[in-house]
Amino acid sequence: MLEVLGLDAEAEAIYRWMLANPLEGIIVLVSRLGLPEERVRAGLDRLSELALIQPSTRQGIGFRAVGPETAMEVLLARQQAELAAQQMRVEKSRAAAAQLIAECSSLRPRGIDSGSEQLDGLDAIRERLAELARSAQMEVATFAPGGAHRAEDLEASRAPNSALLDRGVRMRTVYLDSVRNHQPTLDHVGWLHSRGGQVRTVPELPVRMIIFDRCKAVLPVDTSDARVGGVVLSGAGTVAALCALFEGVWNTATALGSTPKCEARGMPPQERAVLKMLAQGYTDEAIAKRLGVSPRTARRTAATLMERLDARSRFEAGVHAVQDGWLPSSR
């Protein structure tokens, strides 16, 4: 019955028997269940690993089973942590795939792959984006990393955004949480929202990206400097994967006007993102760039988290975060 929660049949039988017979020891347990002693001990090891049994203070008993309510909470919490870890791996894989697609597309000889189009320089990118925006009929979905945007750039984007919204094109944009502290960006987002555009924020974004009508996607060829060049991708499989990446991020993002929800131990999402990057070995400068904040802010946040975790190194901070339940195990 409990296999779905990670408990095999023999371990479940041992747990149930211990619940029903709390005063009996292992010797009686072996004889009553009819299992070899080594298998009973293996089951007890599994129950101990899952924290479903604890050492007993009664002499000769060895272990006692925790109550079923507590046991189910433990099993469900463990499964939720495993699911969260798997989701983190999936999102990390999607982000890595998006970056690989963009970077490798720039290395292909022109004309060999009809599913990609190379754009050299900022002017070429802007011209092609304008063409794609004019031809869009249904939706424009955007990842806009980089933190606060320049006021003049935001002002320049209003005319093309107005044209899209006036035609009934759905606009969904994901910014970084850090823009919530930048008034010009907030003013622009407020204007966009008043016209029908949808805006959400997340602590970090995997890549800069714009998807038009779920059939063409524009990504930078150099993820560290989007001005160098871009690539327009139109291969059905590639664009479908990038759409899945967008939807995964969009579904976990927070609508502007709502406060990002704190997670484990009351930790804000941005702090949790910093903690993840500390565990992955990111420098303060890399963290700052991913979050769209200053290196000083990233350094201060990292130092505060390491102090709270009583960690002397970034690696140790990651280990303590998993052990203390701040981050799910990656196993």
C-alpha cells in the first residue's frame, strides 16, 4: 500500500507489526513474520533511514515505531523534497539546453540548417525583432533578464508593444524580481499591464528569449552579451522545447502586484536562488548577473546566508542547506 511513498512491502509489514506490538523485540518480530533475520534487519534499516522507527528506551525492545500520522507526514515530506529536486534538475536541463541551442546555432555554416537564421550585431537583432513583431498574430512570450532596464529603452519599446496589443496579440513577459525595486521599470510594467500585457517575475532567468506565435524563437548567440548577435530558430522540435521552458518558468513566477511567497524557513525566493547558486559554486559577480542586482548586493546576501548556515565555504553552505532542509537533496 505504501510503495508509492517509497516503502517496500516487507518494510511496511515490519512497520505495521511494530505498531501493533510495541512491546515485542526483534526476536519475536523475526519469528512472527516468518522472514530471515537479515531481511528483517534490512527492513529495519530502511525504516530507520526514513525516520519511521526510533531507538526505544525499553530494555530488550531495540526500536519503536513512530505514530502513523507522523510517519505519513515524514514520507510525504520526503517525496515532496524528491519531487522538488527532480523539478530543479528538469529546469536546469531545460535552461542548459536553451543556452546550448543558442550558442551552437552560431557555429553552423549559413544555409545548412533551414531551421535557424543568424543575426550579426545589435542593429540586425532589432530589425528582425521588429519584423517578427509586425507579423505576430497570437502571442509574444519573453524572458527579460538583466535586472533594471534603461528608461529610454523602455520608452522606445512602447510603440511596438502598443501595436501588438492593439491587434489583440497576447503578451507575456517574465522579468527578474529585482525590477520590483526599479521605479522606471515598474512604471513601464504598469503601463504594459494597463494595456493588457501580462507580467510576472522570478528570482533568476535561464536565458534571454522571445518567442513569436510559438513558431519562432530569438535567442542571443552569446548569453553573456546579447548585443553580439542572435539566432532565430524555427525548427518545430526546438521551438516546442523552448515553449516548454517558458511555460515551466511562467507557472512558477509571481504576478507583479503580488509579493513573491517565502519558501522553506520563511526564505524569500531571491535568497533561495542565491543559496542554490552558492551550492553550485557561482561567484558573487555571476550571482549578481543572474539576479540583476549589484555585486555588492549579491556579496552581502551570500555572506548573510553563510552566516545563518554557520558555513565557512560556499560548498559547506550548500551541504548545510540540504542537511537543514533549506534546499532539497539532489539525489
